[in-house]
Amino acid sequence: MSTDAHLELGPSSLTDALYESIRKRIVNGEIPQGEKLTEVRLATEYNVARPTAKAALERLTGLGLLRRTAHKTAVVPVLDEAEIRDLFFSRITIEKAAVSALAATGEVPADAARAQVAIEYAARDRVFENQVEADITFHTALVAGVGSRRLSRMHELIIGEVHLSMGQYKAHRKVDPSTVAAEHAAVLEAIASGDPAAAAHHLTHHLEQAEARLLSTLPQTRS
């Protein structure tokens, strides 16, 4: 990118807008795994002050979309097989607890229902970026719908890496998007019917399928 061309930010808080722009570029693979992001680079690309760039980098690091190297440089992380397996172990544990609790009440969170509509539209139109965004909104809404601040905080600790893995590895492209939409629908139907066991089963199946697709995209190492 030419240093004379600056990326445009939206009208919201400058730090929030910068954070959101970088987040989307990382998730969509425009900024690839292993690439370094510095305050100077972002200040130049976006024509913002370095403290603003620093604040956005710190927020992205806290979310898990960036990691600091030994030299304190922010880098888009590369998740290996062990990290991906651990990520999904944590995710299944948290989200299974969430859908079981929701099914015990029979209440489907409104935000999850709206996200499901967005997922179905994205599946119909084959818009990968919209599918990823709606998918994360769906799962976040399920956890938030329980109303447990501690459960939500635990989910927040991993959701950045979840988003990173979905966007960077593009594992969703390995399956018909209508299949993912149907898996989500099954979870919501089980919640609405007041069946915690079925909700947990469908959620676990959905995430195990996602994990398998993601692992299949990793380079195969020879023994």
C-alpha cells in the first residue's frame, strides 16, 4: 500500500473504528497470519495518532487476534493443532453449558434468533464474510443469553481466537453453508422445545464438525 493512500475510518469513536477495521482485515485474511502490526504502520496507513494506534493494538491483543512477541511487536498469531484442539475443548465446554441452561427455560435469545436469520441469508447468497460475522454473533448471543457475567467473560477470553480461526483458515468454505445454518437451527429448536440434552447434543455435534473442518485445513506433518 502506498504511504500516500490512507484507509478511511467510520464516524464512531476513532479508536473503536480503527479497532473494527483492523479486526475485519485480520479475520478476512487481508492481514495474514504471522504478519507484524506496529503503531507506526497503523498510524501511517490510517492517518491517526500513535496513541490511537497503540490503543487499538492493545484491544486486539486482549481479544486474542494479536500476540506480542519477545520484542513486544504485535503479530497475527498462527494457531497450531494443539491450540485449535484446546480452543474447541474450551468452546464446547462453555457453549454446551450455555445452551443447556437456555433449554431449561425454553427461551431462545432474541439476538441469537436474529443472527440465525442473518446466517440463512448469508448461506443463500454465499457471502462468506457475512456468514462468519453472523456465526460469531449467534454463538456469542447464546452465551450472553444465559445472563451469567462470569460465563460471558470466559467466552470473551476465547472468542477472538475463534473468530481468527474461522476467518484465517476459511474452514466454512469446506461445507455447504446451508449445512451450517441447519446445524444452528437444530440448536435453537432444541432450546425452544425445552430439551437441554438435545440442545447440548446438537451444539456439540456442530462444534465438533467445525473443529474437524478446521483441522483438515492444516498442513499435514510427516512422522
